[in-house]
Amino acid sequence: MHDCRLKLSRILCAAAFALGYGSLCAQPIGDNSNRIAPPAVEAPAKIPLPGLDQEAALRDSLAVVGQHPGDFTMRDQNGNAVALSTFRGKPLLVNFIYTGCYRICPTSSRALRKAVDAMRGRFGDDQFNVVSIGFDQPTDSPMALREFAAKQSIRDANWTFLSPDKTDVAAISRSFGFSFMATPIGYDHTLQVSVLDASGRIVQQVFGDAFGPDSLGEPLKKLLGGSLVSGSSSLTDMLSKVRILCSVYDPETGRYRVDYSLYIEIIGFLTFLVIMSVMGVQEWRRHRARKRLRNT
């Protein structure tokens, strides 16, 4: 009887191991107190994959907000030398790509293209510039960047692709708070667009690989409309800034549209200023009249 029970326990253990329940055999079955439990199998140690320290990369990116990147000279997609200072005078969007990327960079570039197209439609074709810098040198040559732009259907006249010297890549990256690291399958890098004002100062970092017209359009709106406060060079320029300020993002269409309520608020504010000015002039005239009466 003992032998039968022992055989039965062995059969049950074998079945348990086959079904993945081998731990059940650690408990005695029947009169099997002398059975030795199989040694526990340790899980293999996880091998860490190379990649960026995300927290450190985020800190480095935000640390350059408020700073002016260096005036580096690079070659555009046509092979011409272009200095970053060339783009001063208008807001500028800057992102980093590498042409050997088959998924993330093309996806983020297409998303950026859609956002830029939406903003151009409302803000104007030449109100701001866009620059994409190829950081994988010497692979990201002007020709490679030109082919990359064509594949992503980027034909914007105010969107420039720049190829830096290999010796300048590290300094340019630090200047924009951009981090990258080589991996066995390419590069792990920060997904960001740097928003620069007309003086070339970084005012905001926008993160992600699906840049929307609202995430980039709102900081651009502030920059483009800010000159209304300090004055505009012409009536046409002032009307253009008013049109930009009176634009609102419509999530249903993914584009900017006119917000007539802002026009009403502006008209109301201007009317208030006119009324207050008229009342001030009238009060000044009454004061002068009273003063003349006292002097007579």
C-alpha cells in the first residue's frame, strides 16, 4: 500500500510540474514525509537596457529656459552655411532628429508638420521659422536631411534642416538642453521642441512625439501678440497681431479659428479708453474754465 501511495504521489508531482504547479510538490502527499522537495529555481537577473536617465534629461532641458543658445553655424539642406542668428527677428521652433530613425523621428516630424501647417493657416506663412537639426553626424548630411524632409512631405519655405559639424554636436545639444545616447538600435533622445522668441532666447520646451497646434500655438501666440503691448511698426502689423490674438484652437478641427468674443472685448476696451479720454478732456476744460473765473 505504501508503494502504491508513493507511486501515486510521484505521478501527481510529475503532472503538477508539467502543468506549471511544481510548488505543490513541496507539501507531502500521503505518507511521503521522507521526500525531498526540488530546489527552488531562481529567476534570471534582468539585464538593464541602455537608455537616458529621463529625470536628468528633463532637468537639463528645463535648465536652459531663459538662455540664448550659441550662434552656431551649420549647413542647410542645400549645403549653404547658415548661422542660428539668421533666424532672429521672429519666433523660432527648434527640434532635433536623426535621419536613420525609422519610427519616432518620422512620426514626430509629421506631427510637427501638421501643427505648423495649422498655425501657418491662422498666424501667417512668415510669422515664425522652424529649424530641425540632424545630430547623428556625419550621417545626417545636407543630402540626407533633404531626403528626410521629402519623405515627411515637409515643403515649408520657412522650415530649415541644419547639419552641424560633428565636433559641434555636443555643444549645440547642451545649448538647447537636448540629450541623446547611442543604443544598439539607434539613439535614445529627448523628444522636445524648443520655442525661442525673436531675440533668440528659449522661452519654453514642449515635450512629446505628437506635437499639437495648441501646445505650440499658445506660446507662439503670446510671442507674436506681445509686440502689441510695446507698439507696432505699422497699422498692417498691428492688425496682424490683433488677428493672431483673436485666434483660438478648435480641437474638433485641429486648427485655429477666429474667436469673435475677443474682438468684442478688444472693441469694448478701446471704447472704454475713448470714453475715459473724452471725460478726461472735458474735466480738464472745466478745470481751466473755473480757474479763469477765479482769476477774473
